[in-house]
Amino acid sequence: RHDEAESALREAVAILKTRWDGFDRNALSDYQGIQVRLVELLSVEGKHDEAEAILRTILEQDKKLAAESNRNWAVEHRSAPLGPMDSYVVRSLNLLARELWRQGNHSGAEALAREALAMIDALAADRSRGWSNAHMARPPVLFTLAEALRDQENYAEADSTYEQLLATHENVLGWGLLGESLSGYAESLRRQGQFVKALPLAERAIEFREKAMVPGHPALA
């Protein structure tokens, strides 16, 4: 079944690639969306080298378009160019960080997550552009950072990062990320021997994971 899905995704990637002219953001988003689905499947299959290569290409594409867009905006508004950064680059950095984490390259994942968080701060601080999505962009990156720190046994900063995540409003996190964050924090505490504190977090994680799943999901059977 994986072979069939991979073949179909590769075919879709090839078709959408022909529709992107190198500049159209919407066409690129469609193309990259299918590529990300392919990456997820490749990662499950253990084909991490190809998954990483695809994500690095996506990151370079996003940086190129961001740099061009920011350069044009700077000329129009007579301001200093912001460089190759926007919400798409933040997303791509985090996707690549997640793949490195899955490979066990936790320090590499940490570095990319920190780069993404610094970019979010820079975008949010640039009031002239009115970017207001920092509160939405930050949680997935914080989650990646927390996981990478935990798996390097940097428990103090990992736990602090999980707590920062869990202080975020439920509507921003969504049930899925909230459940994953609770589970990750519980696992961090378990590894430190703090079982009493970990147990209620693990129980809440199950509750939110179930809420995030559609009825009939195999995990709910």
C-alpha cells in the first residue's frame, strides 16, 4: 500500500512541478504541499536521505521567494530589506527540523528550531509590515525545540519550553498539538523519575489526542 501511495504522490509532484514557473507563490504552495505529503511517507518508510533532500530544496525555494518579495517591498516603501524570511521560511525550517529529529539528529533539529524562532521574533518586531501571525507560527516550532532538547537530556530547558507551550491558548494550539505537547512533557518527566507529576499529563494527553481524531480512527478502536 505504501508503494502505491508513494507512486501516486510522485506522479502528482511531477505534474505540479510543471505548473510552477518559479515565481507564483500559490502554485509553489500546491507543489510543496504534495511534496510534504511525500516526505511524510518517505520518512515512515525510512527513506530519510530523500526526505531531507526534498525539505532542503523546499527551504531554498522559500528563501529565494522571500528574499525577492522583501526586496521589492523595501524598494516600494524605501526601507531596508528584511532578507530571506517570511512565514513560509519559518514553516520550512520547522519541517526540516522535524525530519532531522526523526533521524536522531537532535542538535541539528535544535539549531533549526532556534533559527525559526529568531525569525518569528524578527518578523513580529517589524511593525511596518503588520505581520500578526507570530502567535500561530510559534507553537509548532516550540514543540520541535522542546522535543530536541528533551532527547539531548537538557531537561530543564525542555520542560520550560513545554510549559511555555502549554500556557498557550487551546484554540491556538489545537487539540492535536496540545495532546502531543502534554505527551512530550510527560515523557520528559518520566525520564527524570518524576512519575507522580508525569501521570496526569499523560492522561490529559490521551484525552486531547482522542479529541483530535476523527470518529472511526483505528487508534480509538
